[in-house]
Amino acid sequence: MTIQITFELSDEDLEHFRALMKVAIQNASKYSPAEVLQKARAVCSEMESANLPGFVKHRLDSLETLISALEDDEWQMPEDEKAEILTSLAYFSEPHDLVPDNIPGLGYVDDAIMIELVIQDMSQDLGAYTEFCQFRKTEENRRGNEADVNRESWLEGKRTEIRSNMRRKRRLFSR
């Protein structure tokens, strides 16, 4: 038998978690970007080996996608975007859990909240990278593994798609 519990965090509650994130960012400033990334990966690996509730697992997948975006040379992420994502990963460099992770079902609630805050802050980056990965997979399937797919080719494809949609809408409205 399962039970579903839903709770809502107020602005005041969220401010508490954002304050924890600010402290983590200050503490993580002593680490190099590579160390922050390594520590975030280690936390993800540790969480993957745990028996995570579904609400955490879903968020962990998104966090891992952000980390992959940083490591993906073909994505060609600008340095300022890399810095933003690395900053958002700071909490996972030195996690001081509010709720100990070994408490079954509840131990990862605080981690899920922090991951959700990161995902919300980085939703545009996460969405764009996810679209890029889908584009790359489609192009590699269509043209073979030698397909030259990078951020620029994806952006060109997006521009073409937008222009095509604009022409189609113009034709529909001109009728």
C-alpha cells in the first residue's frame, strides 16, 4: 500500500532554502569548476545507488542532464552559462542535509527541494539542451554517426523551423 502526501512551500519556506543555497555558493567558491562538477557527479552517483522515492528520481534525472550539458563539447556552452550552472550546483558540492538521507522515504526531501530550485532557475538551459540532444539523435539516425551536430547546427535548424512556421502562419492568415 502506498500513500501520497502533498505539501506546499510558502515564499518564506522557499526563502529559507534559497538562503541555504547562498551559503553553499559561498562555501563552494573555494572549489574549482572541475571540483564542483566532480562533487555534484558524486552526489548524483550516491543518490542513484540509494532507494530513491519517485519524486526525487525524476528531479535527479534533470540534475544529471544539466551536468551532462556542461560536459558536452558539442553543445558549445558559452562560459557565462557554464558559470551559472556551476553556481547552481554549488549546494551539491558540500551538502549539509537538513534531513539525513538514511531516513527511508523522507531523507531526500531536502535534496529534492534544492534540485527543484536549481531546475526552476535553469529551466531554459535544461529545455534547450534536451532539445539539442533530441536534434542530435535525429540527425545521427538520419545521416549516420558521422553527422556534424553541434550547437550552431541546432540553432540553424531552430531558425529554419521558426522561419517556416512564420511563413505557414502568414499563408493561413492571408487566406
